[in-house]
Amino acid sequence: GPASHDALMQQALDLARQSPPKPTNYCVGALLFNPTTNEVLSTGYTLELQGNTHAEQCCLQKLAQKHNIPEEKIAEVLPPNTAIYTTMEPCNLRLSGNLPCVDRIIAAKNIKTVYLGVKEPEKFVGENEGRKKLEESGIECMHVSGLEEEILKVATAGHEK
Ligand SMILES: Nc1nc(=O)c(N)c(NC[C@H](O)[C@H](O)[C@H](O)COP(=O)(O)O)[nH]1
Ligand SMILES: [Zn+2]
């Protein structure tokens, strides 16, 4: 049957576990999903690709690389109702100043739904307006509950206790 939200969020959490813990960010996992074909289009985790990369960013950049196109043209290879599952709410501001994932998701045009495991904690940027900004852009956001404790444990593995 169709892959459940829980199974896909669990898969994103398994990806997050692969992220090298750091005190200045969170270990997050994400995947792009085609709900029409039940196919995972791309996966990613924080710092998977070179540089200070986010999980959602890695999903998009890996898919673009696979199709030999720049990330900015990713809409060309995304089915019209693509979903992204991410263990943490996409960032809307990054202390590094790098392009936030909310902007990358909006620019991808064909991502219509964002499934998130937890809201971003306020440690780095205070209240994350990511979900609000996505919804204002017409992108549906849905919290997939049940894995919050495990997601946060993995996300903050690099933070001093
Ligand atoms: N959704 C999400 N996916 C990630 O892969 C990741 N690392 C974060 N983390 C959010 C946090 O707010 C930023 O990591 C800090 O603001 C530091 O910014 P940088 O990551 O250094 O650009 N959030
Ligand atoms: Zn981000």
C-alpha cells in the first residue's frame, strides 16, 4: 500500500542519524517524495554535501546533480505535487547567512507539501517563521507527530549537555 507518513518520517530520521553532530546546527534528515508513484526522489542529511549544507538543501542539490542541472532549475525535474519530508521545520534564517531552505523550497515551485517532524527549537534563531512563510506561499505544511523526542535527540547530538 501507499508508504505512510510515519514510515517516511522514520526514513528521514534514519538519514538524520548519518549527520556529523555539530554544536552550531542541528542534525536533520529529509527526502523528496512523489506521492503519485510512491517514489523517494532524493534524500539528504545535514552536511552530506560539501560545505555548510542543510538536509533539505542536500536533497535538492543531489537531485539537480543527478539531472545535470543547477539547483535553481530543479522545478524542471520535480513532479507537480512533490512532497518533502524533513525531520525539522525548514529554516527561514541561518546564522551563517546562507540561503534558507524555505527560499529553496519556494523556488522549487513543484513542492506542494512539507511534512515536518518538529518545529525548530529557538536556540539559534529564536522563533523560526519557516512554516508560516511556506504557508503564505501556498505550500501546505503538516506536522507528522510521534517521533519528536527521537528527532530532537538526534538533532542536538553535537550540543554540549
Ligand atoms: N531544517 C534544518 N535543516 C538542517 O539541516 C539544519 N542544520 C537546520 N538548522 C537550523 C539552524 O537554525 C541553523 O543550522 C543555524 O542557524 C546555523 O546556521 P547554518 O546551519 O550554519 O547555516 N535546520
Ligand atoms: Zn535549512
